[in-house]
Amino acid sequence: MRKRLSIFSLVCTVLVWGLLGVSAVYWVFALTEPPPRDRLPDAPVVPQIKPSAISAWLGAGGVTEDHSPASGPRRYELLGIIAQGRSGVALLAVDGQAPRPYLVGTVIEDGVMLRAVGPRHAELAADRKGPMLQRLELPVPPELPPPEGLTLSARTPR
């Protein structure tokens, strides 16, 4: 019995010392590892936006680039919006000209810029933080007739 106890105590001793050694090696590597470097975040990727593609996607016909200033009051018409968070694009027609897409922050004409867009509106202002000059709303889409061949019935709760 004495022999059996000594083999058992020998195996336990070797296991305890082995675990202690593995633990010591782990902590040596963990404590001597150089601290992680503070990496600057990568610059955000700004997508290249093609105004003609956005105009076509929003339903505008041929878009002409007319930057000539006109005298007198201007009339703005909101024809479409792509809004995502704080950024977005609004399709605006100015004085009845062909519609053009404007990114948020883009100057439409002297003293007027697209300040913000929402799901169904666009805000014009003199600058980003200035008071809103005009709020443009999208027209309400027309009510579509029900599809041919389908009958609509009201469900009654059970």
C-alpha cells in the first residue's frame, strides 16, 4: 500500500508542477507582450457619386448641367430623395429646369444650400447651421387602383 500511495503522490506532484509551469509561461508571455498600438481609424471611404446615375435612378430624363445664375426669385421643386442617416441626395428642379441631384451640403445657388433631407422632405438654408429658409415636401403619390382580377374583402376578427 505504501508503494501505491507513493506512485499516486508522484503523479499528482508532476501534474501540479506541470500546470504551475504552463501557467508561469502563459503569464510571462502575457505580461511581456508589447501594448497594442493606438491605431488611428481609417479614413471613411467616400463613395463616388455620379449625379447623372442618381437622376436616372430617381426618374429624371436627360439632365443638363446649367450653372448660369438667373435673376429674380427662384422656385424649387422636390422630385425625389435618397436619405441615409445624416447624408442623402435630393432631386431638385430649379425654376422649371431639368431636375438635378444635390448632395446634402451642396450649394444650389448663391445663399441657398441643401441643409438636410428626410424620408419625405428636404430643407434649404443659407448655411449648414443657419435657419431653414424653405422646407420642400415630396408630393403625395397618387392612389393606385386595385389590381384587375382580385377582390378585396375585409377580414373579420375571430
